[in-house]
Amino acid sequence: MHMIANWQGSPNHPRFISTRWPWHDVRGLFSLRAGGVSEPPYETLNVGLHVGDRPHAVLQNRSRVAAWVGCGPETWVVPEQVHGNRVAVVDASFAGRGALAVETAVPDVDALVTAEPELPLAVFAADCVPMLFFDPVRRVVAAAHSGWKGTVGHIAREVLSCMREAFDCSPADVRVALGPSIRRCCYEVDESVATMVRAEFGARTMVSRFGRPGKFLLSLQACIRMDLIAGGVLPDHIEDTGACTSCQADLLFSHRAHRGRTGRQLGIVCLSGGDGVKGQELGRA
């Protein structure tokens, strides 16, 4: 597994972590919290419409991100994100679902898959793990939101299964990037969650919390990595930003660190069309 180190932007402009995938084939990135227009406690690049921020500010922020991706925010496709493991295949007819209003999001799913060029798939998170998928052989992309419930429900493998069934993708060809999310250093869970995690992934993904009986520190990323490899993804095809949302709450939104009142960053992926890259070159804006 590789760590993604290519952080882009400046304090006065939107900041991102881009994937290592060829930008002329696919645009994949994770937003940070700097460079937007939202006011506290959502400062500044909040892209979540469902957290209580002013919708106008959120849409401005989405437009700033869209300039990097090269597709206007009105074309994005967004899942409802219900902390489940369901996946939907989408095409051009879904363009704009969830992009400008929460109510129009693709219902009852936490992941989307498409082979449609210039159709951005976006997921939002503030501790949960945003995941981006790219098959360069079949030219298929996916985006998924994985909290502990989705992780225990094996949403990572559900995405791989959907890609295989819908587009004949081979998991060995698929590249996966894990975005900023809360990590084992900060993610405390109780015995009820730990029991479910042990049943699916064993005990190695957790450590007991010293001095806090019945409390554990959980690595969602380790669980997801195990799931991806079990599903056929090659270890060298898995990237991880390595960024903890709770540790780096000045750079990232964290639901736990900010006690539930905060914004959202996103993971977004878009296949490039045949007429070249429409987005801005990372690092040159």
C-alpha cells in the first residue's frame, strides 16, 4: 500500500490531495478544508449541504472544487449515504443527482459505479473513509463512503463485485485510494462495535484502550485494506492518504474532534473524455 503525499494548493486557495492515477485518464482527488467561503463552524471549504451551513456557500465551495475536476457541480452524482453497503450503477441520466440539493441524491446507497466519461462521482465524509476506485483496463470508476457500519458490511467488496458484474472488471486491475478519515490513533469504539468488527476481520485491526475497559481503538483503514485484498485487489494498487481527520482537524473536518458540528470534505472521481483533460492541472492553478 502506498501513501499519497501529493497535497496541492495554497492557504488562500482550495487544497486537495490528488491520487497517483494518470490525470489524462481519470481525475481523482480528496478536498481539504481550506480555500472556501463558509463561516465557522464550517470554515471554509465545506462541501456538505446537509450539515446546517448556508446552501449558497456550499454551492460556491463545490464550484471551486469543480474547477479542478473539470466538470461543473451541476453534473455531479451523489449517493444518499445511509451508512449501508448498497451500490448503484449510474450513467449520464443520473447527472446532477444530489449535486444541488440533498433531496435528489441517489437514494439508499453509499457507493456509485460508472463507465460514463465526464460524470463525476462524489462522496462526503468528516471521519468516515471516502474511497475512490479506478479500473484503467475497462475504464470504470467508483466512489464509496465507508463508516464502521459500511466497513463491517464489506462495502469495499460490494463495490468490486458491482464493477465485475456490471462491467466485467477484474479486481486485479482495480486501483483504490483511501481518503482522509479518522484513524486508529483517535477512533475509539465500544465493545458492541468491537464484537462486530472481530466477527468480520478478527482482532488485529483493534487495540484495547489502556485504562478504559471495554473501549478499543479501531483502524477502519486496516479493515478496508483486508477486504480489498480478499476481493482480489493487489496490495500495491491500494493508496492511502495517511491523514487522520481528528489529528489534523485544522486542515480537515472531523465529526468527533468538532463534536458533531462541522463541515464535510469530499472524495471525487471522474473519467476523462476523449477530448483531453478539462480540469486545471494540479499544482498550476
